[in-house]
Amino acid sequence: MTYSVTPCNLESIRQTWKALLPRAATNTIFLTPCWQNIWWKHFGDGREPLYLRVQYGDQVVGIAPLMLEGDTLALAGSTEVCDYLDFILEEEHCSSALPVLFDYIGQMSWSTLVLHSIPSKSPTSAFLHDLAAGESGGYLVDLQQEDVSPGVDLPQSWESYLSLLSKKDRHELRRKFRRLAGAGAVHYVATTEDSDLEHDLDDFFRLHRDSREDKAAFMTPSKEAFFREIAHAFVSQKLGKLYRLEVDGITAASVLCFDYNNQRLLYNSGFDHSFSSLSVGLLLKAYTLRDAIETGMRRFDFLRGDEPYKYDLGAVDSPIYQCTIQRR
């Protein structure tokens, strides 16, 4: 049998896509049909979707979600709201299918190809490293580290996790939890029902914008609309949770998380500066990490960005790559 590549559309392969993703080398929430569909709804203007189906004989073994903007072809999605992107390829077929897929893409009409948000562990990343290092024919290939995505492999207990931290970080975390406990009535609350979500999202957006100037600039009305729809979609599927930390009945911090592929993803957060002396932002994140351990998650992913608090909680960097390919 041989590999073949044909164009398709998202709706025609939605069910095949959902069945394929758990077997893919890169299986992330940002590549689910639901996430991709909502992204297109809010950010797709001016871009043309171009989905490719990869088959091995009659079996679909891959999907390439692409978009064309002018003469630039790129992976469908944006770095601002999609932390990981990739081709969706069954792991056992990656080494054979990737060259066939790239040959097909090379025959399409574009002057620049941008493959962004590629996780370091993806076979696509290894393929691009080889492409950049070797003879690339009629192309100029520029492979760069785009960002880092810190994370923690989770042990089976909170105490085992604490033992992984440095002595200083472990002492500081315990001290901060004790100080918070003595500051008033403290409650950690998780919103897990879609019917309860809208009011708590209002608090989330207020705290998000108030916590930092760059977050306020980031959360435009269009991004807020996207966040709201994404939160409702995945909370209703039991794949999302909105956590909040209350001190004496006041919401002091809020965190939006997604649970996917046995990992907890910390998507975004905010806190009330009037409670900053109590480290409420850090401690709510630590609580969501502890909850992930207690629910049996195998990894806590802080997602892209090198904010210092991630390393205070024991995170280790994983690179994210971008490859820009131009025709000579």
C-alpha cells in the first residue's frame, strides 16, 4: 500500500478526526475539531481553511489542518490562543507519511510556509530539524525556538510532589499556605457545570485584566468572546474547570484549566492585587496542581511562557518550535 494526500473540509472528516486524534503523535486539546472550529469562528476572517487528508491505502492516518492568508500557508490556529499545533498523524506512520505530506504541500500555491507552535517531542519537530540541517532543494528553511512550555510530571501524592521541589521552594510554598490559612475564611471552588459558568467567568475576566497591564491589553473583546465560548464548550464536555480562591467570601484569584489526555493545562489566570501579599495567584495554581495529582493526572502543563512562578512550582521547560520555509 502507498500513502496519498487529498484535500477535504473539517465537517466531512470531523468524526474521523476525533477517532484519529487519540492515536496521533501529538494529541492536544488545541487540535480537537471543537477547538479548531471555535478558533475559525472568532479569528478566521481573511484566512482560507485548507485541510488535507493523509491515507495509507484506504485508511486515514493523518490530517493536516492548514490555512492560507495571502501567499502564506500556515498551520490553522494562532500562537496567542493555541499553545500547541501540529499535523495530526498516527505515530507509527509519521516517518513515512511526513515526506509524502511535505511533497504534496510543496506543490500547493504559496511563497511562505509557517509551521508554528510545534512541540519539541513531535516527530514533525525532528523532521523539521533534519530539513533545516540538510539539503532543502528549492527552499530556504529557518527553524527557531518560538517559546517554552514549562510543565511538571506528576507523582502519585502531594507530599511526593513537594519532595521534588528545592528546599527553598518547598519551604516557601508551605509557608505561604499557612499564612493564607490564617488570613480569614479560605475556600477553593471549582466551577464544573456549564450552567454555573457565566457569572464566574465575569469574575475571571475582571481579575485577568486587573492582574497585569499586558493581560489587560491581551484580553480584547474578540478574545473574551473566544474565551467564553471555549470555556462553555469544554466545561460542558467535562474537559474544563474554572477554579477560584475565595477569602472571606471575596474572589481573590481565578484560574481556567483544561483536562485533556490525562494532563491538566493551566490556560490562563488572574488575581486581585489587594490580596497580593497573600500570594493568592500562586497558591490557587498550586491548589489546581494538587487537585490534578489527587485526580490521577500524569502531568501538569503550565503552557507557553516563562513566568517565574512556574519554576517556583517545579516546572521544567519544554521548547516550542517555529519553522518558516520560503521558496527560493
